[in-house]
Amino acid sequence: MSGNFKEKFSMWMAGDLDPMEHVIDAAEVHDIPRQERKKSMRAAEMRVLKTSKAQKVITAERQGFYKVYTVVAIISCLMLIGVLLFTVANLPRYGEENPMAVEVTSRYIEEGLQETGAINIVSGMILDYRAFDTLGESHVLFTALLCVLILLRKDRKTTEMAANGLYAIGTDEYRDISKDMIMRIVGAFLLPSIFMYGIYILLNGQNSPGGGFSGGAVIGAGLIIFASAYGFDKVDRFFTPGVFKTVIFSSLAFYSFAKGYVFFTGANGLDNHIPKGTPGAILSGGMILPLDIAVGMVVACTMYGFYSLFKRGNVGSD
């Protein structure tokens, strides 16, 4: 008892203890009517009970999710390992020629122009012979953008959760270079050339080195420079989140339906009924040109989407 008194007395002398604190609190509590005190105490008890029950439910759900996740992950890894081992076992031995690879390469070189209508063999290969591979790559970019959007998006729900202390939103401040006069002047000279060059690469992929991926990368870089030089407000005038979503969805949907039609009608040597045009002209290569445009739009929107999300975190917000 004496030790406790000495400890409180030393704290009071050091200024760390206010002896009137509990007395004032008790006086304020007694000033509240008894019925209101009982109601507030019952409400507090109910909140504690609800919180504890919710925490138990959340804990049980998490434990169940982790168990299912572990089982699915193990099964998926075992299946992937089995597929890879089976593929390796059927590969030709080291030093032996692979006749299948030689035949495919010869087919691309000898029959590519006639079958695809594209002078650029690479474009004919990735957008005609192996168009489904390119479709998968485009969906990989779209999926990566969706993941970043889910993690960094600021909308009404996340803002309310942050206000209640249930969600953390970064508050990092970035230097706005759009007010820099040098950046604006340089952007005014470079941006027209960048966009024109990107469009040229995009439209001539079937005739020369280029195509959807490279042309889309140049256009996406132009959008990033435009946003850096003039600010996101200027970009939002013509490239709003609604336009952003519509362009990506329309491009991927067009690619999927277009190549689905070509493969269904062009299988087993049947003609796909789409004219290939004159080799060397802009309107040539059959479906290669519109597919290049679709891939380029996906790449450009993905690049700008990544930049905008990491810069301000609200592309696609409500």
C-alpha cells in the first residue's frame, strides 16, 4: 500500500498524474440521469457483443478460406508439375532435330504471304497463325490492370471505410510538373509527332516492323507525356474513366469474336471469306489490321492506366 502511494506521489510530483481526474469524471457521470446511463451502457455492451460475434465469424471464414486455398494451391501445383514433366519427356533429345519445328518455320516463310496477305511475317504469325496466343497476352495485360485497379482504386466505399478507420489510403504528395513551362513547351512540340508515329506503326504492322504492341506502346507513352505536361484534368476531357473502360472492353471483345469467326470458318483448309487485299497496301492482310488496332488500344490504355493509378489512384472511381 505504501509502495503504491509512493509511486502515485512520485508521479504526481513529476506531473504525470492528475489526482482530480477520476473525481471530475465521476462527477460528470453522476450528472447524467440514471436511465440514460443504463441505455448507454446497454448499447455499449451490445456493440461489444456484435463486434465479438463478427470477429468470430470473420476468423472462421478466414480459416476456411485458407484451408481451401491451400488444398487448391497444392492440387494446381501438382497438375502443373505433371504437365511440365510430360512435356519435357516428349521433347526431342539434345542434338536431335525437331521436324515439327522445321515444318512450321518453313510454312511461315514459304506460305505466309499467300495465306495471311501480310508482308511482315511476324505480324502474320502472331495475328493469324497464332492469334489465340496474342489474345491471351492481351488478356494478361487487362488482368494485370484490373489487379492494380482493385488494389489502388479510390472510390466512395474505400473513402468511407478510410474515414471509419477500416481502410488505409495513401497520402503521398507528388510534385505536379504540369505547371512547368519547359514541360509544356516541349510537350507541345513532341506530342503531335509521338501520336502520329504511334498511329503509323499501328496501321503498318502488316507491311513493316511494328503492329499493335509497339504502336500501342508509343501511343501510351504519348498519353503519359500529355498527362505529365498538361495535367490529368486535360486528359479527362477526352479520355475519361468511362471511355477508358469502353475502349479496353470493346477491343478485347472485338478481338475474341473476330478470331473466333476466323478459326471456326477457316479450320481444315476452309476459306474464312475475309479478303486479304493487295500485299503492301494499308488495307491488306485480312483481319490483321483491325486486330492490330485492337491490341494497340489495349496496350495504350494499360500503360496509361498503370501510370494514372500509381500517380493519383482514382482511374475508374465513382
